[in-house]
Amino acid sequence: MTTSTHPTRRAALAWAGSTAGALAALCVLPGCASAATPRYTISARELQQALATRFPRRYPLGGVFEVELQAPALKLLPERNLLNAVMDLQAVGLLLQGKAPSGVLDVDFGLRYEPSDRTIRADRLQINALRLQGLPPALGQNLTRYGVPLAEQALQDVVLHQLRPKDLALADTLGVQPGAIRVTPAGLVVDLANRPSGR
């Protein structure tokens, strides 16, 4: 004796199958763990390479001299959901009388997603230290006040990664979009969350 499937049941099975297939396809995105939790991952190496292309850079410091910043060495801080960047720097200027003081700028920062151009950017800078060895005393005394503006010029809103349209094509079809950005020991994980209603 053969059994038949009720039309409503067949429709439900077809919908479930197509949805599961779409979510499985979404997991083609790098690092997607499962269809239930679609995500996009970015390795620490990719982040380091993206920053390296933007350095060295030179900035005026207090209108007195300039500092040249080298490419940051990145460190992932998953326990705080932050990244750390340490940049070697060197000061140049007439008031330094031929000397070339050197030091480091040490910064922690968070991340944000910018939907207008699909980029992940540095945000919420926290200055840990700005050190320059060999500055004249009169200049060295006021050095700490330059830490925030220098870090903002170097890192605030800097692009660390840009998603391509094809990376998000299926996500757009399914009504999901980049949401929370999490720092892990291996890199970044961007969770894909439901798009707010009305968008």
C-alpha cells in the first residue's frame, strides 16, 4: 500500500528544503560555522596586511615637529573584544637640532561596520602610551597631550577590511546583514543578523 503526502505537507517540506539550501550556501562565506549561525571571518594576517598598505605616514605634532609612523604591529585582544596596535615612530624637525628621537605609539581600539561602503573600520581609540626618547626637555614635557590627536590621525576610522558585493549578495537575498563584530584569537568574526524590519 502506498502513502501520499498531503499537499500542505509537501509545500512545507519544499520551503524547508529551499531555506536550508540557501543558508548552507551562505556558509560559503569564509569561516561560516553552520547554517544556523551564518558569519564572515577575517584573519589576523588580512588585518595586518590592510594596515601595512597605509604606512609609513607623517604627521605634524603640535606645530613644532613631525613624526613618521611605521606600520603597526597588531595584537588581538579577544578577552576585551579589542585590537592593539603598536607603531614605531621617529621625530623630525629643525628644533631637534639634527637629532632623530624615536619611540612608540601604543593604542587599543574597537571596530565598527560602515554599511555605506561595506567596510570594517577602527573605532573607539584608547591611548596606552606615547613615548619618544631623546626629545629636548621642553618638548618632552608636553608630549602626552599629543597622543590622542596623533592616534586619531593615524587610526580613527581607518579601513581594515572591505566586503565585496558578492560576499553579501546571498546575505541580502536572505534578509541578513553584518551585525556584531567579535575579536577571536584567530581574527575577526562578523555575525550576520536579521535586517531590521522596514529596510
